[in-house]
Amino acid sequence: MNGTGVNDAAADPTLADLTTMRVGGPPARILTPHTEVELIAAARDVWEDGDPWLLLGGGSNTIASDDGFDGTVIRIVTRGIQRLDTGMPGERVRLRVQAGEPWDTVVATVVANGWAGVEALSGIPGSTGAAPVQNIGAYGQELASHLTAIDFLDAATGDVRRMDAAELELGYRSSVLKTSPVRGGLRGVVVAIELDLPPNETAAGAPMSEPILYAQLADALGVSLGSRVSLAELRRTVLMLRASKGMVLDPDDPDSVSAGSFFTNPIVSSAFASTLPADAPRWPVAPDEPDLVAPLDAASAEQSASVSLLAEAARERGRRQGRRSTDVKLSAAWLIEHAGIRRSFALPGSRAAISSKHTLALTNRGGATAADVIELARYVQSRVQAEFGVILQPEPVLVGVSL
Ligand SMILES: Cc1cc2nc3c(=O)[nH]c(=O)nc-3n(C[C@H](O)[C@H](O)[C@H](O)COP(=O)(O)OP(=O)(O)OC[C@H]3O[C@@H](n4cnc5c(N)ncnc54)[C@H](O)[C@@H]3O)c2cc1C
């Protein structure tokens, strides 16, 4: 490796050391670029060498093979949150964030400055550069709502170009960056992202959140759907809710040794959904915002009014993405539980188990291998398929392993 000034990793970390699921063997080589210039040079050098390559940020959405990776891992640790001049003082805020910046640092900074737009995405682990890859989302917000553009180092050309968010085809846990190139996806590096946030709105001197679109969050705050609360209170409540589900990284919580939700919520036709038990939760089409609307049967009359407005907005986005208006989203967690798989379930002798707090998370109870995790995932998948005819799809990126 010449000319990049990058440290080729002194120790020999394995992919288990670099991922939150803590599985995976050693890579052949690791590069750790600290600046944007180093990152671009490192990627170009690796591509020129023709080596297989793998990008890693926080490793919180990656399950890697026990055999490791026979190529170069580029672990992105670039930092920086820069406010761009929009030429409109007092108006919208535009930020350019380096790919390696931890996402939750971005949220904390945005909230501390009194800007709204990403507060419900508090506590999502990982790096900012990976955030557009699966269009991170939680508690009624998703990145797509405030992402304007990325700077993308394209592996096909070796050039950095600005891509508007619209070009990324951001959907529910998906984008062209997550799609395989054979299916029209893109390979390359998100070098930096640009966020556009609305001007401050305050009430009683406190900067306010965006309207709350997620029933469980509204309940925890004791407000109705569509209300706003202070940004600080919203962030605190989201972090508390996430911690109660093992969904924030916490060295003292074994349930957080995971990749978050292991399966996406399946989207099926309403005709297919009608074959499922009546109590199986289903959402009206909200293809790119799974958390946007409450289950129909869970909404109060007041909530229903907000829900239908929100569902209409989601339907419009769905139409733009070519989804059929008859599609509905199912709850993967409900399907798993009703296929008979309980919290803490583990196959005999395995060190991988379902989280004790949430059926959607697969966890490493200490010393699990990637094979253990995959075996458990396949078991869950097969039970749900046998019971309901739905094939659950993994949310994390699988490297050298498959379901
Ligand atoms: C406890 C827990 C809770 C979670 N909760 C949520 C949640 O609520 N919502 C949600 O959406 N996700 C959630 N996740 C998943 C994960 O945090 C996100 O997907 C996050 O964006 C991954 O970031 P990362 O840097 O760790 O990605 P990594 O695992 O390092 O990489 C993920 C993928 O992105 C690629 N990649 C990484 N950086 C770049 C880059 N700069 N340019 C191009 N490609 C890149 C990698 O090659 C890989 O394919 C959770 C995970 C955990 C462990």
C-alpha cells in the first residue's frame, strides 16, 4: 500500500473484533483511513490492485464468515461534521458529514444545536457512511427524509461524484448501494453525506421535535400521534425504549451483541395477507417507512386520523417506488413468535440465541460462530415459512455466508 499514509493495522483483528455480532475470521489485510483524502486514495489503490474488498464502518450490520475475508477490509474512521453555508441565514441547516463519523454523534450534535429531523434515529449504531446503504430508520423517522446528497467514490470509474438522494432509490432498509450490482446496484464508497434540516421551531423556549409518527413512542411520551415534544425529551425517550429492547450497544447488555433486527418486515400482497390469521399485524402500504404507521387494530380513533394522513403520504412514496397500493407490511417479530420461537431460544449446544428482549434480534451469547448464527437464522426462517408461507429476508449484509 503506497502513498495513502494509511495504517495497515498493527495487531491482527478478526472480523469478530470489528463487528457488533462478534463473529467472523481474519481478513487478509485491513486499511484504516482517517481522512477523506486517505479514504479515497486507499480505495483507489485497492481497486487498482484488483483485490477483493470490503467496506466497514461500525460493523453493526455485517455478518462475516468464520473463514474471514480473503481480501482487503477498508475500515472507515474519517471524522467531521461541517455546517455548509446555504446562503439563507436563519433558514434551513445544511450539514456535510464524513462517512466514518459515528451516526449517533451526528444525532447528538444535531439535537444539541436544536435542529430537528433525525432525533428519532437516536442510538442507531454504526457509521454515517453506512446510513444511506440501508436507509436507516426507526420510530417513525428515516434518513431519506433529510438526506439531500452523498459524495460517492464510484468503483466503476474511480471518480468521486455527487449523487442526489433521489438517485439512491432509498426504500425500506434498501438502496442502490445495498443492491447487488447484478440487480442494478452500485459498488463504491460513500465518502460523505449531506443533510438538510428545517429551521428551529421552539415552544416555551425549547427546540421541538418533528411530529411523532410512531404509536409506541407517542405512548411512552404520553402524547398523541402527530404531537411534538422537546428534542431533548424525544432523544431521551428513544434511547430508553431502545435500551429496553437491547437495541443500543451496551457492554453490559448481552442482548446488544447482535446486528439489530435480523429480518426485515416482509411486504406481501393484501391477497396473500388475507390468508394469515386475523390477528397477524399488518400495516397499510408504507413501503419505505415501516415504522410510520401503527397497526390498524392498535390505533385509537384519534390516532387513526393521523395514521390515515401519514399512510397516504407513505402510499404516495410507495407509488413513486413502483409498489402496488395493495401491498401490506407484516411484522417479522409477530411471525417469528407465532411460529413458536420464543425469546432466548437457542438450538441445542449453540452459542447463538434469540435476544431475551426481542424476537427479531439474533444474539451472540459469547463464543458463537458465524455458522451458529446462520444455523439459527435458517431455523427461524424455516419455521416461519412452514407456519405462514413467508420467507423472511435478512437485514444485515452477509459476507461469505448465506441463508
Ligand atoms: C443493536 C443494534 C440496533 C440497530 N438498530 C437499527 C435501527 O433501529 N434501524 C436501522 O436502520 N438499523 C439498525 N441497526 C443496523 C445498523 O446499525 C445500521 O444498518 C447501520 O447503518 C450500520 O452502520 P455500520 O457502519 O455499522 O455498517 P457496517 O456493518 O460497517 O456496514 C454495513 C454495510 O454498509 C457498507 N458500508 C459501510 N460503510 C460504507 C460506506 N462509507 N460507503 C459504502 N458502503 C458502506 C458495508 O460494506 C456493509 O455492506 C442496528 C444494529 C444494532 C447492532
